[in-house]
Amino acid sequence: MPFTTKEIVKQHILDHHIGSTNISGEALQLTGTEFSQLEKRMILQSSETVKAKEHNSPVQEDIAFSGDEAVGLSHSKLMPESVVVASDSSLGYIYTENLDYQIDYDIGSIRRISAGSIPENANVVVWYLYYRIYQRGVDYDIDYQKGAIKRRLSGAIEAGQWIFMDYTAEYGSLDDGAIDNAIAEAGEQVSSFIDETYRDSADRALVTAETYLAVSIICRIRAMESISPSKARSTSAAGEAQSWTAISDMYRKEGYNILSRYAGAIGSFKSPSRA
């Protein structure tokens, strides 16, 4: 009988943010209404932003600074490197990002840097491009477990259109089958290591130990996936595999450290059992 449960293992992974990866600007072309596969699976629910470049002419806004406070622009989700800030609409003096001002591209705001060239309480002109944001259930559908997205025929995403996605790949939402298999393997390891007298124990330490071993197995699988043929050409594959292996080894070591107090004596006779 396993000591841990699927819910405990998933919650541990979520609580410790094991394997969370933030993806920004992944490009994907949506053709027809079939699902298209993203680079990552097991996406954290509601973490995605689906956007597209649909504006060829930049927005122009007049901004009045007040000290060093951030000023909100009319749009959020600005396109990287699309912002131009000048002293006037004739581009009399063009200011430099991160020297004269800072941009929050996600929320759409600009802040004057006091040590820069923009005078205090100055008026400036800002040009920028921004993404169009699409809505789940209206423009697209997404399968969080499989990491796949498709356009809706009635939505605003056109067939063959390129989109860009920001999302969080959260390994805590991996499929239940993988967790069940990891728990079964961890249970075999625990059962073969501890003394028979503890097989039906309700000791919480045994739950923790088996949970650690299950997480170790999951991390080991993820390490192998990182160096699979489909990812072998990735420059980050080797580093990712090493990170997963290190996490796996850490959990395995800690799991067996806990189990050591429940181990049967080496070379001892087992308790007699009724045939």
C-alpha cells in the first residue's frame, strides 16, 4: 500500500515551484481549427497571454511627467523595442531607454529617470506599437495538459495567422498517469527498503519519504525528456537535463535519509509469515 498520494505529490511540486518555466513571445502559426503544439506541456491554467502584431503604424501620445512617477499609456502589452520618446512631435531630441526613461512593456507605462536628460515635469511625445490580445473561449481554445492551442472559427484569429504566446509551464500540473507511475515505483523502493513491521505504519515521515522519491523519479524522467532527439539540438538541453538530474538526486538522497530509520537490519531474518 503506498504511503503518499497523487494529491500530496502534486501539491508538493506546486508549493516548491519545481520546474516552473516562464515562456515569453513563443511564435506559433495557427492553421485551420486543429490544435497546434506549443514547446512546453503542462501549462499553468489561465497563465497564458495570446497576442498578435496587427498594427503597422505606431500610436502617438503626449505625456506629461510629474517628478519620477510612472505615467500610464493608453495600451498595455507593448511590443519590445518599439518605443520612441522625443522632446516634441518633430523629433527635436530623441531620448534613450534605460538612460532617460524606463518602460514597463507589460502594463504599458513610462517612468522618467531623474539622472537622465528628460527635464523634471517635462512634456514629451511617445510613439509605440502594442499587441492585440485574444480571449480564451472567444478567439481560441487551449489544452493546458497537452500544451496545445487552436483558433476558433468564429473568433478574430485568422487562418494561417502567426500569434505570440506568454505562459507559465508549471510542472506541478503534469498528467495524473505520470504521477501514478512515479508513486508506484517509489512505493516499490520504499517497500524493499524498510523493515516489514513498518509496512502498514501511519508515520508521516514515511509519507514524506515516499513523496520525495516520487518527485525524484518525476525529475529523472524530465531530465531524460530534456535530452530526447527532438530537443537534442537545443543549446539549453544539456543544462536543463543537468538541473533536473541535480533536483532528482537531491530528493532521492533526502528520501533515503528519512527511510534509514525504518530500514531492516542487513542480513537479518525476516519475520515469519503465515502461508
